Amino acid sequence: MRTLMIVLCVLSLSLVHAQDDYEAWKKQQQSALTDYRSAQDAAFASFLEKQWQAFDTFKGITPDETPKPTVRPVAKVVDLPEVAAQPRIEKIEIPQLQPEIPALLHDQRVYAEAEPVAMLDIDYYGLPLQVRYQPQLQMTLPSQINEKAIADFWYQFSDTNYEMMTADLKAIHTDLNLNDWAFCMLLNATAKGIFPDNKNLQKMAVWFLLTKASYEAKIGYDSNAVHLLLPSRQTMYGVTFLEMDGKRYYVVSFDGKEKISSLFTYDGSYPDADAVIDLSVNTIPYLTQEMVTRTLEFSYKGTNYKIPVRYNKTVSTFFENYPLTDLTVYFEAPLSDNVNHDLTVELSKILEGHSETEAVNILLRFVQTAFEYQTDGEQFGREKSFFGDEILSYPYSDCEDRSIFFANLVRHLLGLNVVGLDYPGHIATAVKFDTPVPGDSITYQNARYVICDPTYINANLGMEMPNFKDIQPTVIALK
């Protein structure tokens, strides 16, 4: 027994020494990493002091400028032809509602800081958040913006314990299911909290935080204004940009468009900051719940239907000034949980038991007639495409909005493949059926897709709008 006790004591001491050695090694590695980052930041700030040049900017790219129809054509109501051997729509699964706001992990941490820190309050679309920051971040800029002023900003910001802030922002990014643009908006809200009265410092803070989050970002200036420059995986329509090394850098503002003809910036990047902003929306972010119910009404074969749907106005606020981008982004974005749940509950009662063609036709009539039509120019004075939820927030919608909404319903309620159809001045859809279906169609990847136009009132599937009969549309492929 005594021998065993001695062995156990020796093992315990060995484990303690091993733990001590590990902690010492860990501190050494952290210190080395800190020294490495400090050297990186010093080298980058030195680079910023001298590596600037003038660049001409280009006017933002415009989407299809062909005028959209101001009045929708109306088709004569006819019965949908019977199609032999059509599959029937069986039980449609009702999706589970997720929690309104998840438990925020970053709010549950206990912080024990070695130096004084403050908590920065952030209002993120009505959701109160907090991140740690150091009060010495309260900087000023000289009256004349130049390379040295921007380099000094980087020196000062990188000399603080900014890792606390970036760790908290990363946690929020995960907790709230934020995509890249939503994360940019979070950083902008943070920058406004740190520098509430200085837009130049706000943009520089977003640039710094994006770079430290491994995103590719640049800063530029003209006269006494600072500009944030971001590349994007998708086109940002209507946004001024410059070209560098074969890549577009968009002059991004979170508070309205910026029109400039030239600016100074640098041709280079911070080490390992190479992630490019992706505007795709794979999940709807968790935001403050401001629920509104809208009842949608339509009729089909003499039966009137009322579809109550709850939507979150905050989601629409988030999407209100989203960069106008490629239509694929809108088509592939999901509906929010509440909208998807309510639509599935109500529409499954109507669709179950019908053939696939009849179910598609019901959804087509629903989207054609439950929403009032108006072009973006008439409603907004600018081009704007709706994400799925947005069609519920506004009194009017146009052709691409209806097509995006319709495609979402067909794909997720019926499980059928859909593509978008891009005509000059018009957007429609086409649906792939496994059995032959009569009507107008296109061939895509050796498969036949039947045209379905959610803007052509009372038109059945397989009826193409008359003005586009002789035009071959561009296919918008969806994942």
C-alpha cells in the first residue's frame, strides 16, 4: 500500500509539472503569436504610410433597364387540362418553429480582464447587444485625411486589446445566424457605438474589424472623406466601384449611396485577409420580433380562400437596403421560419390530395391574384428585388418578386425543380414535372420545364405571356 501511495504521489507531481509545463508553453505560444501580430500590424501600418495611388471609379452597373409592364395582362379563365398518371400531393410536412431569439452565448460569459474594459451597447435592428471594448479607442482624425492619418489609425487600433471585441462580435455572428452582409451591418453598428459623431472613423473601424475577421477590405479617401471598399462574390448593382488586379472593389456605404469619381487607395492587402463578401442568404438572421399578420385572399375554381400569415417587420427592415444583387441570391434565399410555417399550414390544407399540376396551378393563381401589382419605379423610385418575406411587407410587388415567392413555394411545398426565366423587362418561372405536361415550355439541361408566370393573371401553367412568345429567356438556375 505504501509503495502504491508513493507511486501515486509521484504521478500526481508529474501531472502537476506537466500541466505547469503545458501552461508555460501555452503562454509562450500566445506571447509569440501576439508578437507576430504586432509585427504584422506595424509592417502593415508602415506600408499604409506610403503605398497609395489614385484610381478612377466606375458608375455602378445597372440591371436590365428594359421597362417592365405597368399593366399586367389578364388571361381568360379556363380549366386546367387533365394530365394522365400525375403523382398526387401526399402529406406535406409542417416545419417546426424555431425559438424566437436563441440564448446568446456571448452574454453568458464571465469576463475577468487583466486591464480595464468597458461594455459597448449596440442596437442591432432593435436587439440590444453588448461587446467589450477599451475606452482608449476614442480617437480623433486630423482635419486633412491622408495616408499618415489612416496609418496612425491602424497603429492605434491594433495597439489595443481589440481581440476582446472581435471575439464577442464573432460570437454574435454565430449566435444570430448572420450572413456576411448582416455581419457587416453588425460591425457598422459597433463602429457607430465607438465613434458616434464621425463617419470617417466609423468606416475605418469597419475596415479594421473586417480585416481582422479575415475579410478582404480596403479603405480609400478623396478630399476629406473616407470610403470603404469591398469586393463581392456577386454583383452589387448601382454601386460605384473601382477595378484593381482584375477585381471590382465596391464603394460601400451603409447609410446611402456614395458618388465619387476618383479616390486614393493602396494596391495590397493585409496577410491572410482574403475572404470575399458573399451576399447569399442561406438562413434568415435572428432579429427582434415585430410580428404582423397579413391575410392573403384568392379564389380557385369558384372557391375563395383566406391565408393568414405572420411576418416579422424587422426582417423586412433588414432587407430594405440590402445591396441589389444577382437574382439567384433572391431565388435561393429561404423564407423566415414564421412565414414558412404559416404558409405551409394553410396551403397544405388546400394542396394535399391534388395532382402535381393542379397543385402548381393553385399556387400560381394564389401568387397571381393575392398581391397588387406595381413596378419598382412606381413604388420605390428605384429598382428593388424582394426576398421572399418582403412581398408581405409592401402593398405592391412586381414580376421578379412574385416569381421569387412562387418558386420558393413550389420548391419547398411540392419538392419540384424550378428555374427562373429572365426576359427583357420581365421575370417568370418554369417547373419541371416527371410526367408529360402540355403547354409552353423551355428545355434546360436536357429536361423540359413548363412555363409558369405568376404575373400573368389567371394564366394556367404552360401559358407564356403573349409579349414574350418569340423571345428566348435566359435561365436562372437554382441549387
